[in-house]
Amino acid sequence: MTEILALIPARGGSKGIPHKNIRSFAGYPLIAWSIAAAKRSSLVTRIIVSTDDEEIMTVAQEWGAETPFLRPSELAQDHTTDLPVFEHALKWLEDMEGYHPEVVVQLRPTSPIRPKTMVDDAIRILLNHDDADCVRGVVPAGQNPFKMWRFNGEGKPLNPLLEVEGLPEPYNAPRQILPPVYWQTGHIDAIRVSTITRKNSLTGNVIYPLVIDPKYTVDIDTLADWAKYEALVYSGLEMVSPGNPRRPMPEAIKMIICDFDGVVTNNLVLTDENGKETVSASRSDSMHIKTLREKGIEVMILSSEPNPVVMARAKKMGVEAMHGIGMQDKGRVMREVLEQKNVKAETVVYIGNDLNDLPCFEIAGWSVAVADAYPEVIRAADFVLTKTGGHGAIRELCEIVLKNLSA
């Protein structure tokens, strides 16, 4: 059996996004996505995270990776390259354990969205080509370098970056006749260990491609990247996930069921000296209720909150409501409601924010969380909104559903 090590480099320092590698990405620590990709592989025999940070070590272990050593701080600087990190890991494993893998797979945490078979596909290409030093993930380049220029300074002529034999002016040529060009991604490298130990390289000279669908192109560097690629997670794209696969929106929707506190409201309550409670909600959440009803989609509130404010707000919104439901009974009551209304669960969208909504998530055909939902709820959701509870979350969901109906 070929010994194949998945090595995930994850240093603690990050100027752009502090604690980036353990920050929650679509409900899970960022590093958990790379660990999940390694765990899904049928060929990887060991998973190790190389880090200089004890907090990252703890999180990595929680999600199923080993952290047998703490990387020296001098190998965790802003300008540290990958090669010495891998050399350190392999030497430590040899010296301390006598462990000698034949292949090492690099899975960078900053490219978390991966096709389900990516890891095994890369390993098989490497093993099937005796001359291969490395297999690297690539995608078609978004910009063609044959149309790029070397800049020599203001007031000086440009020089073409690349030349093409038999084509005197490639920068003036149609893109279709230029050589195809690919961009390396951070998703995966499958490397023979001998390439690292004997050639002092992470790639060697013979590099085979694993061509990746460009829709998986992800490299998180800024907070703007973070939000952009979290949205990709909820787009329905098939990918390796640390949790259960997220389901797409049902083609047919007959009902939207909403929690109240933290969904219709902002989850805060004001109480006067007489014990009277006041909640805050968004008027905009009522905007599309009538349109949905005209299209055969009913909206309903299902709440554990006993306060009559639930019924008052539901009346104002023009929707049906049930409130005062026991914290442990929401799932049971939801099933009863669907049975009474003769609505199939797979045609129901449920939107919630807290742990007592999870039984309803399991019943509904599509589960949706508000942006500020409890972490376990975000993990369980098929989709996470950009709006928080009480600040237009229901309107956002209604607009998504209506847009899907008109597509």
C-alpha cells in the first residue's frame, strides 16, 4: 500500500484576516474544509496539519487531523515559502517516528472549495506517470499572458511578455489562435516525496496538470473574498464539505415557515417597569407576502414565544401564525401543520436562527438561516442569508424565492 500523507500548512499569523485559518467559513473553521477533503480521499493514509499556533492545533485535532509537532516560528513568517515547511515536516516525521511517505499532498486552507474527487484524481495522475515529479491543480487562465507587456518605466517602450513561434505579433492575434494557458490554483499539489528530499523542490521539473473546473477557483486573501466565496458555498455547487451536503432550493415551493424571535425580530426585547415587552421588526419583511400568495406560496410564523406580540405582528404582515409552542415541540407541530394543510415537506422552506429550529430544518425541503444565526444553525442550513433577523431577512428570502420562480 502506498503511504500518502496529506499535509495542510496553517500558520497562526495573518495580517489580512486575523486567525484566518480557524475563522468560521460558511459555518466551519476554514481549515476544516481542507481536512474534510483529505478525509474524503480513499487514497490518503494520514492527515497532518503543520502549524506554529496551539489554537490551530486544537481546532485541527477536533476536525480529524493530527498535529504531532509545533512548527518553529521562523518557518511561519509572512515570507516563508512552502518548501522549508514541507522539509521540516518530513524530517520531523522521519527522525521522531521513522515515517516515510511516498507521496505528500498539499491542501492549502485558503482554497477551501474543492470538487469531491479532486484529491484522489491528483494522486492517481501522479501514480500513473512514473516520470511525474508533481501534479498541480490548474484552471484556464482568466487573462491571456500573450497579450501582456513588460513595463520598463514611464517614457520607455513596452516589450511583449511572451513570444509565439511563427506568430510575429501575438498581442494583436485573436485569442482563439493563441496557445491555451492555465493558471495554477491553491487547491492541491500531489508531490513525490523524493522530489522534495532529493531535488529540493516542491514541484520538480516534470509537472502534470489536474485541470479543475474554473467555477471552483477560490483563493481567500481579504474579507471581501471571504464573503464572496461563502456565497459560492450556498450556490448549490457540488463540493467537499466538513458537514452534510447542502441541498439546492426545491423546484416547487408551497410554503415558507418562519421562526419569530431572531428572524422576524432582531432577537432583542425591551421591557418597561410594568413588565410589558416590545420587540423590533422590519416593515420591509411584509413587502412580498401578497405576491408569494398569488403564486401559491403560503407564509407562516411558527414560534415558541408565548407573548401575543407574535400574533399582532403576524396580523400586520398578513400571515398565519402559531405561537407559544414548547421549545422541544416545534418539529412535531410543524409536521402536524403540514399534515393538516396537506403540504409535502419537500416543498417547504424553513427559516430559523437558533437550536430549537434544528428539528424543523430536518423536516423542511430547504433550510435557511439568518446571517446572525447560532453557529450550529449556520452549519446545518442549506442557505445562509446576508441579512440578520429583524433587518429584512424575510424580505431577502422572499426575493430569492421569487427570483428562482421567474428564472
